[in-house]
Amino acid sequence: MSAAFSVPEAAPAVAWREVAVRYPYAANLAVGPVSLELRKGERLLLLGPSGCGKSTLLGTITGLVPATIPAEITGEIATLGVPAASRSPAEWSASVAQLFQDADQTLCGMTVGDEVAFALENRALPADEIATRVDRALAKAGVPESWRARRTAALSGGERQLVALAAALAQEAALFIADEPTAHLSPDAAARLHAVIGGEGETFLVVDHRLDGLIGTIDRVAVIGRNGALFAEGSPRDIFRARGEVLAAEGIWRPLAADLDRLLCGIGIVLERPPLVLSEIIDGLNRLSPADRTAAGTVIRHFLSDRIAGPTASTRPSCATLVHAACAPLFAKPVLHDISMEIGPGETVAILGRNGAGKSTLGATLAGLLRLKGGTRTGPAGGFAFQRPETQFTEGSVRAELESIVGKDAASIDAILSAWRLENVADQHPFELSQGQKRRLALATLTADTRWPFLVLDEPTAGLDAAASNEIASRIAKIAADGRAVMVITHDMDFALKTCSRGIVLDGGSIAADAPLIDLLRDGELLASAGLNAPELLLLVDWMEAVPC
Amino acid sequence: MLSMLHPLPKLIVCLVWLAASIAVFDPRFQAGIVVLSALAMIVIERRSPLLILALMIPFALFGFGFLTTATLFREESDFATRMAAETPFGSPAFSAGIVLFLRAIACGMVSAVFVLTTEPGRFIKALMANWHLSPRIGYALFSALHLVPDLASEAQQIRLARAMKRGRVPRRLPGPLETASLVVPLLAFAIRRANRAAIAMEARGLGTVSVRTIVGAPRLRPADASFTIVALALLAVLFILTSGVWRAW
Amino acid sequence: MLTTRGWTLREILIVAVLGAVFGILYLAWVQVWLIAQAIFGAVTMDVVMGFWFIVSIIAAAIIRKPGAALLSEVLAALVQVLLGSPAGLLLLVTGLVQGAGAEAVFAATRWKNYRLPVLMLAGVGAAIASFIYTWIRFDYGALAPGLLVTMFVLRCLSGAILGGFAGHFVVEALYKTGVLSGLKIDHERRLQRA
Ligand SMILES: Nc1ncnc2c1ncn2[C@@H]1O[C@H](COP(=O)(O)OP(=O)(O)OP(=O)(O)O)[C@@H](O)[C@H]1O
Ligand SMILES: Nc1ncnc2c1ncn2[C@@H]1O[C@H](COP(=O)(O)OP(=O)(O)OP(=O)(O)O)[C@@H](O)[C@H]1O
Ligand SMILES: [Mg+2]
Ligand SMILES: [Mg+2]
């Protein structure tokens, strides 16, 4: 059934005409009405605030919505020239590879090798062809050979996402759909993914909130608003300059460069070509007159001060201490050895490291959730925001989840709901939320709880849009100002820089560095050996220091 | 290594052993089965003897009920006597409770040998390749088999999440009330996992068509024949030794 | 799609995982039974029996298609065998018989009615089937008629309460967790409410 489809050459890869989706018995549309085309060979980025229906829209391409995920659909969807509903989701797998937002939706719980071969087996390809394709996909995604016999359930969050990527790549389908593929990937793995998307030939449709590094490979951007309707499309450079204000108001991510460009335009410095990366802005700045450069310098200093956390002095006694600790994931052997560290009141600490370095394990151990396999831990328990937000949910609705923390006080619940933009889904079940809404709910319950002397947030920004990311950043600052401590486990270097003053780098099963964050991020050798990248923002810091203005 | 064997002959051998331990009502026979399967795990599979002992605990607990009725109350539970009457090779000289106790361990150990040395993926592949199991049913079974070990870690995660809401670290082992309160969340987890697996499998082409390649399906090798012969011979020897048939010669 | 007789992959998977979870719970329940029996004596088995029918009732109430009750009960038995139940392979027959008893009741409603009384009746159905089976297996004919009647009544009650009523309770609790959304149970409930 694989190659038998003949596809009209001129037809777009996907065409939505007036498509709207409503989940069963929901009051509001989940998305739509949307009319949009994805052309053959094009790399399209779909942007929109969290909860606007991006994942739902992607689900309609192969008919998973409504065939497996029940929903009502109006409008027409044509995939590769034929109605999406004319084939079953399983039949579409020969021509459409789909990487879901939640890696557990892409993976079936087999060993890594079986998982990657699964789609090819279902297409009844010859065994030796499957073997070569699997090898190719594993190499492309950067999955080490040694993982083949490991079960996907025993991998770290990012490792799972990487295997899911390999499984989707192995399909070698004409159309590749990726829903937030980099949310849990460390910078080096994310760069590999961006290289895949930058490759020639196939048609890509990507949804992502982390744009830096991705945006250069994109041909066209389509933007869905909070109301679920499409409101802009065009080339990335045009969209971010022309619609910057609207995007900001909708809480949608923009590249750092676009953000700064907007401020510079405000003082009359308009670069000829709308920039997508900071290096383009710096090139432009270098060509400015000294007077303009001084003006720009003022703007940039302000821009930077918003995005780099100031130093905090920790006061003793510490909140929690680990001494020569051996830390192990649940029901597994230790992955971290001889860890000694402490976290003091008012501190904000970023935990950095490549996928599988042991960050989640360290965080959960420090919070007192995992038992040590050696060494000692002292101090009270801390709050922990799990990497998979669903782990946190124990109640039947969003409101009940909050009530279990704050009590039945309607006013304070409403305040929290509106701060995290959850008011429209207050009565929905936590498991029927979009990924970003789940993350917001988990963070909302944890930060509303004032009992914790310190919090550990595991990948808090995965799945968040700009608005929610700002919200959590300001909460972190507030918690630290209250004299409590926050540990942030993240792959988002810009977020780390914005919220944390101290950094800990994990590598090779132990702490490779523990120092002020900005110093760590400037240590190129350390970053390279730990699989990290310097944040783009540092280019600007360096420029400010080199060019006195 | 038992885990390298083809799962299907191994399954048949284990089933024969299970059937034998149910058919023969003799504590020496049951004890022999326990010892042999423990030895197989320790010598061939190189599992630690401690682990094997730990494995026996749940099965022993399981059989304990039979034992308590037999010894504490000085009478056999009617279930035990009925079971004794039902078996063809019974020896009335022994307390039925003790036999049932050992039989619980014996059956448990034989199953443990199979389960611990068989990777569910290989097992399902063998079933699909050799016995023409439909792929949809096959992968459903596969998910069910993988769910069993994952339930423990999920239960722990739920306990951690609850403990966090209450603001203290959970106890090491859940009490009976806490265990009961975990049933519905665990069921919900299992169903949610089934929902996700359905999406994952359909999106990657597991349809109703049953023609598919099976990569890495286990193949029969000479070792499988030797294993089958040795295992059945051992069982026969054990039966002859314990049943006293040899005295007739 | 919601009204098709054929099973979707999602439904097959759900029955499979239900079988797995209840396979484990059934094994644990054997322990409860044995302890209770040590204390209360002979008829305990009939009193606790109902719980071993529960998965067929839960699966049927969720999936609402022919075969759900039977399949889930057999699967639960299979998982028990794999995990090392001392009852061994005979358990598969037991599962088959009990599942068929429950299935027969649902068949009598043409797989249309899953209200509490029907679920309790399905528990009774499974109890009757299992009673016939144990009659043959353990030669109940030899027992005193009075004891037989007590055993039969107790087992039917247990099937209705520990199987049907408790099953209903679990289904309600599961429904509240939202994981059943989009399944036939959800569809029919929402239609009822509308
Ligand atoms: N299974 C479901 N049942 C009911 N409502 C749902 C379900 N899944 C999502 N929704 C709702 O539909 C809307 C769109 O969800 P969707 O997951 O498509 O958003 P999204 O744009 O992908 O968001 P995010 O960026 O957070 O992933 C949300 O308001 C969400 O609460
Ligand atoms: N349940 C498990 N069983 C066995 N090994 C595990 C398990 N969970 C994680 N691991 C392993 O432990 C190591 C550390 O995992 P951890 O989740 O702490 O990584 P991480 O740094 O948080 O990675 P990521 O950035 O991908 O989330 C990894 O090598 C992972 O493969
Ligand atoms: Mg989404
Ligand atoms: Mg992690």
C-alpha cells in the first residue's frame, strides 16, 4: 500500500479550507476556522499562543482527529491532493511522518531498535532495507548505537524525544510534521534537528516555541491567534517586523533579534533587512554612526538588563544540602556519583547539561523525592515540578487542582487562573488540556503553594509561549525575593540567563562546574564538552563590552 | 543463556513443567521443581541467589494461606483437600497444605523463569511469526505485558505527587488503605497509556492489514532442541525419583 | 465511527491493559481470600468470589461491544498464569467460564444496556457459570443440599456486589478521570444527558 498512491503533482502537500475543530461537547472551537496551504518542498512554521489549536490542526492532516481522537470537524482537508479522510491514519503513515508534541504519543514502549523499525515493518518493506533505513535514521537523529536494546520507558525526557525523532525520520516520508520537536532537547541535539529541517527536498511543517536556531531554516510562517483563527502569514522577516506588536500582544514567541529590532525601530534605527539573528543586528550596529550607536547602546543596555538576572547573595543556613550523594532514577542504578552541593535561601540556580546527564535525577533527589543510594541529604523537602507535567495532576478539573492547594477561596483561584490564562479551561479535565496548558497548570499549582522553602522546576519552559514564560520568570524572581530558593532545570539558555544567577553543569555523572551562570556560559571549552551552547544574547553582551558607547 | 532461546519452545517446556507440578501432589516433587528452577536462574542466567530468594517471597506469601490452615488449625482447608483429591498422582502421606504451599512456589518459580528470561517484544514477534497472531492483537498483548513492570514505577510517581501536595515525603511502602486508593489512578494511567499507544501505533501504520515484515523474529536453533530435551528429561527423572516408580524395578 | 461493531485499536489496547492490571489485582485477591478463609472457614470462597468477575464487567461497561467481557476475563487469567498463579493453566478455563457467564447477560440485552442492575446481573451470571463449573470440577453433588444452597446464594450475592456493584463504582471513578472520553460509554452518557 506504500507507493501505490499517485499524487497530482500540482496539489499542495496539505490544504485546509475553512477547517474548524470542536472536541466533543466542548463549548468553544478548539481551532479555526483556518484556511491554509502547505506547498510541496516548503518549510512552514506554524506559530500561535499555547492552546490556540496548533496540535489539533496537525492531527487533522492524517485524520487522527477525528478517527482516533474524537472531534467534530467542519471544512475540507486535502492531504497530498486527496481528502484526508479517504485513508485511515495507518494508511497515511507511508507518506506522512508525524512527531507528536508528547514523545509518549510517538513511542509505543518497545526497545529503541524496534521502535524505529516499527513503521517500516508495518509497510512490509524488506528486512535489509529496514535495517539500512533504521541505521540512517539513528545516525541522523544522533541516537547512540548503544541504546538499541534499551527500552524507551527507561530513557530520560530528552532521550525519549530523540528516539521519537529517529522513529519519525525512519519513515522517510514525503511530508514531515513536527510538533515542538525541541522542547526537551539539549542545544547540541536541537542543532542536529535544525540541520535535518534545513535539509533539502522534503516538505516540513513545524510547530515550535523555541525559535532561535530554527528560524533561519524556515521559508514561511503562519500565525494562529488566541481565538483559533489564522491572522498572518508570510516570510519570517516580514512577519516579525510588520506584525511584531500583535505577536507580542498575543504572547507569541519572537526571535530575540526581532524583539530588539522592534526597540531599535522605536528610536528610529531601522535596519534595511529585518533581522532574524542577533549577529545580523550587530553587523548593522557596527555600520551606524557613533551618535546612533550611543542611542542604540542605551536601548540595548535596557534590553539586556531585562534578560540577565542580577547576582544574588545567598545567606546561610542553606535550604538543602547534598554531601557525597549518589543519585539514581526511580528503580534504577545510580547515574550521578559523589555529588556535593547546597542551595541557599534567595538563590536561583540553573542546572544545565546534555540530555541524560542526570538533571532530573539530581533535582528530584535534592527535593527529597528520590532516595539516595549513598551519601547524605539534609534539609526539608522541596517542591518539584515534574518534567512530565501530568505526573503532578491528582484531581478531576483544573479548578479542583488549584483548590487542592489554595483552598476554596474563589477570588484567589480566579486570580491564578487569569494570571496563567487558564480561565477558559477551568472546568476541563487536566488531562484534556494542550501541552502548554498542562505545563501552566502544573507551574501554577506549585508556585501558588507557599509552604516550600525551595522549588525545583524541571524544564519549566517546555511547551510555554512567551507570555507564560514571562509569567514564570517573574514568579521565580518573586519567590527568590521572598527568601526562598529556586532551581531551574532547563535547556533554554536564554531563560536560564534571565532567571538564574548561579549555574551548575552536569557532565559525565558528576558536577562539572558550579559557578556564577554568566561565567559558565562564557567558558567555551566547558560548554563544548558538556554539549551546551552559549546563548545568543552573549553576542550582544560582548558587543557592549567591546564597543564603549 | 535462557534468554537467547526461542520463546515458543521455552513456553511449551514451561507449560509442561507447570502442568506437571499441578498433576503431581507430592512435596518432594514440588521442592525439586523449585530447586531446579532456582538453579537454572543462578547457574545459567547468573542471577544473584539473593534475588531468587526475594522472588520466592511473594509466591511463598501466596502459598502461606494454605500452610496456615494446615498447621495452625490442624485441619486442611476444604479447598486444599479438594485439590488433593483432584490430582492424579497424589500421595496421601503428606499434608495437603504443605504440598500446596510448595506448589505455589514451584509454579511461581517456573513462571518467573519464563517471564524473567523472555523479552516481551521477542515473545510477541515469535507469536506473530510462528503462530500467525494478528499484529493488532499482538501489539495489544505486548503493551499489556510491558505495563506490568511499569505499574510499579507509576504507582511510586503517583505517591510522590500526592506526598508533595501534602508536603511530606511518602512512606517507603504503602499501607493497605493507600494501596486501595491507588487502584483507580493506576487504572486511569493504564487506560491513558492505551490511548496514547493507540495513537502512536496508528500514526506509524499499524492497521488492519496483516501483511508486515517482522524484523528480528527469533529463529529456531539446535540449542532450542537440546534445551527442550534436557528440560523434559530432568522433569521425568524428578518424577521417577520422587514417585517411587523406580522401586518397582 | 462510534457505532461500529468492529473494534478500534484503542479499544483492543484498553481491554488488554485492563486485563493486565486486573491480572495483578486478582493475584493479590487470592491472598485476601486465603487469609479470610483461614479465619472464617469453608464458604469464604463463595463470599469473595465476586471480585474475580470484576474486569469483565468493567471492560464491558467501558467498551460496550460484544466480546469485551469474555476477552478481558481471559486476558486477566493469562496474565495471572504468566505471573505464576499456582492454579496454572486451568485458570484459563476458569477465566473463560466466568467471562462467558457475564457476557451472556450482556448478550441478553443485545449489548445495549449497561446500567447498574444489568452490571449486577452480569455479576450473577458469572457467579452461576462459575458455580456450574466448580460443581463439575469439585463434585458438589456430594455436598449437603442446605450447604449447596447457601454457597450458591452467597456466590450470586458476591457476584452482584463485589463484581457488579464494585465494577460500577470503578467505572464511575474512571469516568471522572476523563480517560474514557470518546469511547462508547462517554458517547452514550452525553447523549443521555443532552
Ligand atoms: N482531548 C481533548 N479534549 C478536549 N479538549 C481538548 C483536548 N485536547 C485539547 N483540547 C483543547 O483544545 C484547545 C486546543 O488544544 P491544542 O492542543 O490543539 O493547542 P496547542 O495550540 O497545540 O497548544 P500548545 O502550544 O499548548 O501545545 C485547548 O484549549 C485545549 O484545552
Ligand atoms: N527509569 C529509568 N531507568 C533506568 N535508567 C533511567 C531511567 N530514567 C532515566 N534513566 C537514565 O538515567 C540518566 C539520567 O536521566 P535524567 O532523567 O536524570 O536525565 P536528564 O538530565 O534530566 O535528561 P533530559 O535533559 O533528557 O531530561 C539517563 O542516562 C537515563 O537514560
Ligand atoms: Mg500543542
Ligand atoms: Mg530531565
